[in-house]
Amino acid sequence: MDLLNVILGVVQTQPLVISALLGGLPLLLLLFSKIKRGFRSKLPSVPVVPGLPVIGNLLQLKEKKPYKTFTQFAEKYGPIYSIKTGSSTIIVLNSAQVCREAMVTRYSSISSRQLSNALKLLTFDKSITAMMDYNEDHKKAKRHLLGNVLGVNAQKRHRVHRETMIDNISSQLTESVNASTDLPINFRKIFASELFALALKQAVGSNIESIYVKELGSTLLNEEIYRILVLDIMEGALEVDWRDFFPYLKWVPNTRFETKIQKYCDRRQAVMNALIAEQKKRIASGKELNSYIDYLLSEAKEFTEERITMLIWETIIETADTTLVTSEWAMYELAKDKSRQERLYKEIKNVCGNEKFSEDYISKVPYLGAIFHETMRKHSPAPIVPLRHADQDTEIGGYHIPAGSEIAINIYGCNMNKEDWENPEQWIPERFLDEKYDPTDLYKTMAFGAGKRVCAGSLQALLIACTAIGRMVQEFEWSLIESAAEESVDTVGLTTHRLNPLLVNLKPRKL
């Protein structure tokens, strides 16, 4: 109490002193801020890739495969450098070390998403979990997603759907072989169809063969639904709006771009409205299913109907796309490399005997895990993480990153870095059998990201892809019938699809 009385006495008897102290507080804060910036300014600036006035490096990025151009730049300018895209500065990260630092250590300063105009419209202004800024809203959405669809317990509940999917793929491949031994088999067509069916079962409870869409005035078949909900959106995501690079001209109309993207959004909304309306009728009749829509309508009271629609759609497109990319590339590599295909077959045979390969055997066949991770490394489904925004000055890789910069994380560049990988351009699964790699680590490559925004679907991707690869090699000998270069990837979507569907010849094995 004595100390308190002294303080009160000073306040009462020395108002001028107190006023002086309070008046000097802003000056002290300003001085502290300048000292802090002074320390930051001692850090070197990020190396700059030379560009042209006004447009910067845009001409060097005119192809829709910027991750390859970024990787070429890294060979000359190092694992971290900056480019100019019109009026924006982008810091590009190209090694696992600097990317992990950005996504883990410096995450709080770059936790906001910087989306293109196309992605803003297609994601309903960051209304899906994968594209949200990191905040409480994101945490809630991710908890729902993990709890009902992608988490460990959720995956156990959905296992029956995955097993049905693998059985259906096996049956269709067998039917194709029996129908004709001369015609090639389109692996993508079969796999994509069954994967989309799985996505629908998880999202709305059942596969949808057809549905009437009021806004479109027609009944759509399953393939048309797939086109609208998945393929069109992946194509639209790469549409370039020149106003992304010159935001001060955002008031200028870009009618062609706006019309095309809005068409994709309207058609998706119409189909999702029809799907959800049908499921609401089912739920109202008292029939409940183990699906995301049942869960969200019951548990996610904090979300609007529009938001719930986008969250349901998110599980459909994300399940139906990236796992297809990985599985198709893995089967391409195995069909091309008979010795590695036979090694995998023998290991599966030793473990399973005459039993059909299933998820239970994945951990018992290390070479299968190596094939999965090597395919994810060489053929990263999402080669570039959507841009992050530096909300404040920060440091990455020993360089000063000024607030306002955009951060591009080049996953492809990380996995092609010659300092981290020997002969990175080659597909060598054996590298992942080295003891320096933890066989339980899903993030040994950067394909699933890292830190708080690590991919929520990594477990599902591993379970689907590994089970499919194991079962297909167990039941068939795979041979290529086409000579398309492996570097040819589809440029009509965000993910690295092969330019052409995988066409193969199959020969049934004796179990």
C-alpha cells in the first residue's frame, strides 16, 4: 500500500511530469519501430529476376506452367528470389528448406491467401477450407472436414466406399480385357468414374447416376455432372485476368473473362442446388446416411446455406481430382518399367499370398509406399501452392521480406532441387527406402505442404492410391501402348494431369 500511495501522490502532485511521459509515448513507440525496421533492413534483399518496365516478368511466364519457369530461374538466382508481375512483387520459394521455414516458422506473417480473380469467383471468395485465410473460421471448417470426411476415424467409417471403388475398378478392367485383347484400355476413364462415385458417396451419401436441374432445364447424367462440378472448374481456375497484374485498373471491364467464369459458377451452383435439394428430401423422410451433407446440416449451425453448399462441393472436387493424377502417373511409371512392376508384384505376393490386396497390407509392403512418395515427388499434383500474402515484414531464408509481398511456394521446384535429390528428373522409388526417410512421414516430399495448412486429405490420398496401385499390379501385368512423353501434362487445370489419358494393355495374373 505504501508504494501505491507514493504513485498516487506523484500523479496528483506532478501532473506536468505525467503529461510529459504520456506525450512522449508515441515518440518512444515510433523510435522503437524505426530501430526494429533498422535491424530488419540489415538483412539482404531477395535476389531479383530482371524484367521489363511496367510488365516485369510477365512475358517469361506466358505459358500455363509457371512452376517449370520458376525452377529454371532457381538454377540461376538461387532457391529464393523475387519477380514482378505487373504492379505486384512475388517472392518465389524453390527449396524444401525455405518453404518449410515459410509454412512453419514464419507462418503467422504469411497466413493470408492472395487469390487470382478466377479463384476468388470460383471459391465464392475463399469459402472453401483449402482457400480460406488462416483464422477461426478456417479452424471450424477444417474441424468439420476432418471429423466427418478426412480424419482417421472418418476414414474408417468411409472404408466401405473405398473398398467398393477398388472392386468396381478391378471388375471393369477384367471386363475390358475379356471384351477384346486388341483394343487399348483407357485407365483414366474407368478410374475417374469410380473416384467421382466415391466423392459423391462421401459428400451426399450415394452415387448420382442422373438428376434434373431446374435452372438448366434438363436432366444431367453422371458424366455431365462430373464435367460441371470438376473439370470445368479446374479449367476455369487457370483463366488469366490481366487485372490480376494491374489491380489499379480493376474498374476496367474484362467481359470475356467475367462471362466465362460466371457461367462456370452458375452451372455449378445449379447442380449443387439440385443435389442438396434431393438430399434434404431424403433427410426429411427420416433416411440418414453417413455423408458430409447429413453432418453439416445437423452440426454446422454457424455456417450459412451458401457456405455449406461450397464446403460440400469442396469435398467432391478435391477427392475426384488429385488422387486421380497421382494414381495415373504411378501406373504409367510402372507400366513403363517392367522390372519395378515385377518387384512390387513379388512383394505383394509374398505378403498377401492368395488374398486380395487391401488397405491392411499397405504398411507391410514398403516398396509400395516408396512408389507412392516418388510419384508424388516427381509428379506433384499441385505444383504451386496458391499465393500467400505477407501481412507484415518478415524474414525467410535469411532475406528481408517486405510487407505486401506475395509468396509463391513452388512445390515442383522443391522436388526437383538437385541439392536435395539425386537425379531428380528420374523416377526412382528406391530412394524412399533409404533409412534417412521415416516410412510413416507423409510429408517427406513437399507435395502435401507443411505446417498449419498441411493438406487435410493426405491420409485419404495415400489409402486410395496405394490400395488401387497394389490391387491393380496384383491382378494384371501392365504394358504401355502409347509413347506420349511423360513431361506432357495437361494445362487445362490446376493439377498436373497427363496430357492424354493412360492407354494400356493388360494381362491377367494367376492369383
